[in-house]
Amino acid sequence: MPDIRLSSAQGKWILFTTVLGSSMAMLDSTVVNVALPRIGQDLNADLATLQWTVNAYMVTLAGLILLGGSLGDLYGRRRIFVLGVIWFAAASLLCGLAPGSTVLVAARALQGIGGALLTPGSLALIQASFHPDDRGRAVGLWSGFGGIGAAVGPFLGGWLVNGPGWRWVFLLNVPLALLCVPVALRHVPESTGGVPPAEPGEAGGAAGKVRAHRRFDVLGAALGAVSLALVTYALIEARSGSLAVALAATAGVAAAVTFVYVEKRVPDPMMPLGIFASRQFTAVNLVTLCVYAAFGGFFFLTALQLQVVAGYSPLRAGTALLPTTVLMLLFSARSGALADRIGPRIPLTVGPLLCAGAMLLMLRVGKDADYVTVVLPALLVMGAGMVTLVAPLTATVLASVDTSRAGLASGINNAAARAAGLIAVAALPLLAGMGPEAYRSADAFDAAFRRAMPITAAVLVAGSITAFATVRRPGPDCRHPECRTHGLVTTPPLEPDRRA
């Protein structure tokens, strides 16, 4: 049993390390949207390239995040976490030095692999290291500090873009990694999923037997990532109507079907399909797909709308988005407590409707839009909707399956949220009729933005209807997340996978 206390020097170093490592990925997911217009101008990139700048990262992250957690369980959580930090920093350096858009997109895909290694590992290290009496508080502090990082992200990104330039959005990760890795190696204990980590040259013993009987679902992970990549490519490039697009779409669907086939038959599937026997779990994941698709499209387009159409600087645009995150940090724990009392059905029905209303309010944002009277009201309503639904959504996911599968359930839900966001970033510009050069013209982008916001609102209404029709109150003995503070608005928090 782990026995490190939070009040000890080692406990504080562990918390510092995990917050610093996870903040790299959190910052990256919030600052890049703000930098997109400058990236496009500097690299002479079209809208499709800006979409890939976001989605190349999300494809590999969403496709491999479950595998990343399993790697940590088997080979050592600290080892995989440190590897993820180093990998992420190296890819960030390549992003910052990219001479053109092709290298930038490829480096972003590499970043996603690093994120898939370090993101689940940060929370798993806390779970594996701290005494049970301190674990809940440690997770809360991890989430709270991570939320602060998410809140600072858009502001920091805007300041960097305005000052030293957009490349420093990525280069900033290098000194963070140089600080994080030595501290992790010195102060964070190694742990695995129930067996000691293998020593060099180890061939037998308990650890060797576990490794012999537990296989990685590498094929499933590869099929999932390939399917997401091909479908994303088909949606982004669909305007061309080429044969390559049709082939990519067909191959993407075929890879998805093959993924389901493989997951049914491999002995240790990445995503055991039996978990979807829980109707509530399936329903809540459908709500997740609707909600996070809308969020992904909203934050991608709003960062551009504020700069391209409203004329905000990157710093002002990044600062403008702060209210949603601040509201999440202040009130999400209370929202979770309220859902415990009244059940999740009402919050999961009302929350998406509030967010849909906010997206319709964003239709007022045009040229020279005043922040206080036009932009802020929409973002406050958006924040209220997120506060209402995000914490109950996470709690309901965990409550819908057996306690022993809570980590798996949360991991699947997290991957679904990220996949929904990347599909939205690929599909929404197509559905709204945005041309390749739309972001270079205020009038063209504004017209497309006004077509896009009702689409995202409709998706949220569909999520609300799904929640009202399918979500029921969980039993009194259900599992609840230790993490009740939500600050990263585009993804739910992870719970570690306890299958090992």
C-alpha cells in the first residue's frame, strides 16, 4: 500500500512533478487555437492546414491514450511518464523550429504521442504514490492547479504570439520538461499495476509472468488512430471532391469496422466492448460525443472569429475566453455535489441547453464587437452550461459501470471526448461552407461562423434530448470521481485504469 503523505517533502515534489508534466499538455491544448491566425500568416497556410495543426495532435492523442495508460501499468508509471515528457518536449521543439506547415503538422502528431504517454501517467502516479487518506486531496490539488494552468493558457498564448512570436507557444515546453524530468527521476517512486517494475535482464518472476500473460492491444490502438486520421483527412479535404478523399473515407470506415472486430476477439482489448452492455454508460458516452464535438468546434472557431472578424489581438482574444474556465474552477465541485443530491438527469439536460444558448448568443459577435456587452454575456452563459454538465457527466460515467472498471470507463469517455472534438474541427468548417482562404477575409469568415454556431447549438440540443431520454439516477453505492474540480474545459479528467 502506498504510504507517502502529502505533507511530506517527497509528497510535495510528486505533486509538483505531476502538475508540471500534465500542464504541458493542458497548456498546449488551450494556447494553440489563439496562435492559429499568426501561424497561417507566417507559414502562408490555408484553413485546412490550420485544422491539421489542431487535429494532428488530437488524432494521435485520442487514438493512443488508452494504450499509454496500459504501458505505464506494465512497464512503470514513472518510466512512461518521463518518456512522455521527453517525447512531448522534443516534438514541441520540432514544432517551434518548423520551417513550413508540413513539418509543423507532422511534429504536432508526434506531440500527441507524447501526450498519450504523459497524460494518464500524471494522475496514475498520484494514485499509486500517496497514502489513501491523502489521495483525494492530492487529486483535487492536481486538478485545481491544472485548471489554473488551463485558465492561464489562452492568456499566455496570446502574450507569446503578441511578443516573441507563435513559435514560443511550443518552445515553452522545452524548459518545463528540463525542470520536470530530473525532479521526477529523483523524487517520484516507480510503480506498476500490481507487480514490481522489471529489472534490466529480468526473465522470470511474478513480473515476467504478468508480462507473458498480458499483451498490448497494439493492433487495436493502430486501427483506432488510423481510422480517426483517415476520416479526419476526408472531412478536411472533402471540398476537393477528389478520388483520394473518397478512398480515405472508405478506408477510414473500414478501419473502424475492423477495430470493432479486433476488439471483440483479442484476449486483452484496449476497449472491451462488453463495457457497453451498460445502457447508461453507452448513453452517457453519446451525450459526451455531442457535448465535446460542440465544444471542440466552438473553441476552434471562436478564437478565429475574435481575431479575424472582431479585430482582437491574440492577447485580447486569449484573455476574452477566460470566464468559462474561471467559472469551471469556482463552481464545478458544487455542481457535482448538487448532481449527487438531485441526480444527473436534470444537469445533463439543462447544461447542454445553456451551452446551445451561448452559441446562439455568439451570433452577435461581429466586426468591432464590444467585449463587455456582446462577447462576455455569451461566454458567461457558456461557462454556466459547462459548470452545470461537466462534473455530473464525469460522475455518471464512473457510476454506470462496476467499480473495478471505473478507470477503463473514464479512459474510454476521455478518448471519446477528444475524438469528438477533432471530428468537429474537421467537419464544422465543411458544413459551414468555409473556403480554404476564409480566415483571411473578415466578411467570408463571419458569414461561415454564423452558419456554424447554429449547427453546434443543434448538436448540443441533441445531447440534451439524449440525456433526458436515457440517463437515470445511479445507485447509492456507485463510484464517484476523486477529482471534482474541472478546469480544462475541453476534456474531462482522467481516472487511472485499475484493471492491472
